[in-house]
Amino acid sequence: MPSRLVGESLVLPGCRERCICQAGGRLRCQPFQCPRSSGCILDRGVRLCGRPPGKGSATCRLVPGGLFTTFDGFQGRVPALAAPGAYELAVLADANPRNPAWFRVLTEYPACPACPAPRAWVIIRFRDGCVAVGPGGEVWVNGHRAQLPARVCGGVMARWAGSGKVLVERPPLLRVLAGPGGTVVLRAAGALGGQLQAACGDFNGDPQDDLRLRGGLPASSLDDVFRSCQARAFRRCHSTEKAHSPVYKEDYFST
């Protein structure tokens, strides 16, 4: 079995036990079962609870200063993430970014001592490309300021969606709608059920297990969940220097 980090969880064969890695190479295990809407599957060497493909899509929504909703419908107030840093909203559970379907969606709060309130970026990374939408509506694609619509990488497009919002699509698996104020809406296809990690939850059909730390331990609040989802290794695809407000050239793509 490959080495694992302290706090990381693994599900044992049959999905009847989940164990948490502790210091000294020890495991702490507890009873576990998959929700009725999913079954025990093995995906690229990782055992998890997964929905049968094509059983419906789900939405995760973050509204700064408002509500946060996970893929499985758990809701709570958005934490006040004033500390600089990037926070993972959704990551494909496959740890290998060379997987063609791999993606990572983050919200980033750069250090800005003079700002009256945190200014959030929305970043969507793929295996071969990335998109960043800034707090003023500026858009960067693969490290450069972009005019939309723009091709990000194979099968991924970014375009205006009205009112300064940017739609990033990888059909049929993922749609991300990012607003200039840091609002972000993720739409995941049913084929991704049980294969996602981070703050938006695991998309396994059970909202009761969404209040968990990144490693699988129970959390007492959404604040704790987001803190545990702070990105440890994060490479930007944009500049955080102040940029001129863009002139929107929207195509009003239907969302």
C-alpha cells in the first residue's frame, strides 16, 4: 500500500470500514457504509462510494457573504476567509493530474492589506490548462489576459455568460460559472458521483457526511472544512497585480 499522510483516510475492501492514518504509521478504523444511492467501487486504485454513471448532475454554490451549498445539498454560511491563501472547492479524487479528466477548482484570497474586504479569485485548473477570474471580472487563460471566448485546452472552453460572469465548460463532466465578486457555481455530471473531494463534498448522495475535514475526520463547522481545504501546493495562472477593468464582450451563452 502506498505511504499516506497523517489525517488521510482510506476505505477498506467492501466499504465497511474507513481508517484514518495517524502518527507512527498507525490506523484508527471505524464502521462505514455507502449511502443507499451509491455502491462500493474501485476507481484507479482508490476505493470509494460511487454513483452509477449518468444518475443525475449536482450543483455546488458559493456566494461570498451568503450561503455555501455542497453537491449533496448540505448548506451553511460561507466562512469569512480573510486569511490570504487558496482554498479547494472541488478536486477529482484521482491524485494523478495526468489523468485527462483531472480538474481542480479553487477560490483564492491574495494578500491585500489596503482592501476594505477580501477580494476573491476563482481558479479552474485542468491537466493542460487553467482559467482565473478576478474580483474585477478580469480573465486569464493559461497565464495570459484573455479575450473571450477562448480555448483553454482540449475539450475546454471559456466564454462570457452575461453580467460579467464567465462560463468554463468541459462537456459533459463539468461546468463552472464564475462571477466577478467571487461567486462560483459548479455543475458536476452524475458520472463524477463519489469521485470528488474538498469543500464541495464527495458527491455521494449523502449530505450528512459533507461536514468533514479534507482527510475524512468529522468537522465541527464549515470554517474548519475550508481551513482543512487550504491548498498546500498552488501554482497561479494569473497575476494578482491590480489590472484595469475589462470591457465585457459577452455572447450571452445560455446557462
